[in-house]
Amino acid sequence: MLVEGLAVMALIGLGARMVAGRSRTGRARTIPADAEQRRALVLYTAAGSNVPEFERNAHAAALHFGVTAIPVTDGQTLLNAVRAAPAGLGLVLMVGHGSGGAFFRPGHAGLRIDRDALPAWLGDDTFARELAPKLAPGFVLSLAGCRAGAEQREPDWSREDYWTSTTPGPGGARSLAGEIRDALARAGAPRGEVRAHTTTGGVLANPGARTFVVDAQTVGQPGAALIELVLGVGAARNRVRLSTWNTKVRGTPAARWILGGRAPTLQEAT
């Protein structure tokens, strides 16, 4: 998995200030300090590859929200973290490896579209049943990991031409994010969103993303592509607009959104 960190080397303050960090490539990065203030639960992959990258991003976000980032090594530690979480959560941020059908450590342990097989695996239905009562109206559940908003059968568009190839448009009904959206709706969660990346790479910075509205009326429906919410229907299929989007939204605007904040503006995206 290609990852590029938004590691923050200092506490993130409030207001419009930006706090600088550096990615693994050495290029300067910033994380928006004006992300919405929400009661948050921040979880990150703590086993397998790329752990330092995930840990830095998760701790940066947790500092902003005034919480402690919680390491997840398998389905049981995820279940324990959800059960211990306070009520009224406005943001659940999960940072780690993703795929169309699993999160944290796909192929090994974590959260998956399937039944429980604890301690290794927590199924999406059990996860949703435990999490739903903890969520506040208008919540955002963000899956900040590769392709969690894309179905397994969808090609990995970012492999063709990294960051400039075609980003998937609407879709992902059977992706991990789509299935979790459905499970949360069935579990009686309040109206909210599941946000997830659709391409490989970027941790918090990835501009390729979809959102899935949690509502009884949206069960089984495709997610909306972030690029098309901002630039209009068909933007994901326009290579010129897409290339500009991936260049300008990658980084701070994408991070603000996955952290539960507003979508990029037209000025930021064009």
C-alpha cells in the first residue's frame, strides 16, 4: 500500500492556523487546525506494515480532538475500543490498511464484511450494533485507508497513473464502507455519513473518496464521489478536471474532509 503521511510534529491548535509536518518523502505537509470540533474516537492499525505512518497520522488527529489514539491489532481490540467509547460520538476515525472488504490488516485481522471470528476478525454487523448507540446525529465515520470505499471488483484506478488516473465516480454499494453504512442503518444509528477512500495511498491526504449517507432510505445505494459533490456529475470522468482535483485537493482539503469537516470548495479544487 502506498502511503504518504501527514505527520504533525507539534500540537494542533484551534482556529485557522495550520500545523506543519513532513511526509516520508520530505515534502512539507500541513493538517488543518480548523477541522470541526467533534467528540471523537480515533483508531489506528498497530500491527503489520506501515505502523509508524498510521500512528503519526492518528496521533495528529487525536491531538486536535483532545483524545488519545487507540491502537488496533485485531477484531477483539477493535471491539473493546468501541465498547469503551463514550456516547455522543461525532467522529469515528479509523486509520490503517484498507481494502474493498476489510480494514486494519486485510488478510490477517481487524474488521471485515463477514461474520465474527474473534479474536482475529470483527464482523461488520457486530461492529455496527456496538457502535450505533454511541453515535450522535450528524456523525461521520471515516475509513482513512486504501480502497475502503471501492468494491473489490473495481479496478485500482490509482495504479495506472498515480494520482492522475480516473477516480471512481458514484458506486461502492458493496464496498466495506457501503456494507457498514447498511449495517449501521439496520442497527438504528442516527443519520450520518460513512466516508472512505476509493484509491490507494495518502492516509489522510487522499483526494479519491466517496461518502455513504446512513439512513433507512439509502440502504444498498451507491456512495457519492467527493469530486462530483464539488465539481458536478461527470467530473470523475474528465481527465483534465480530475488531474487538477488530484493535485489541488490532495493534502489539506482532503484531510479536512476525512477528519469530519467540510468538502473542498470550488476555489480549492480548481
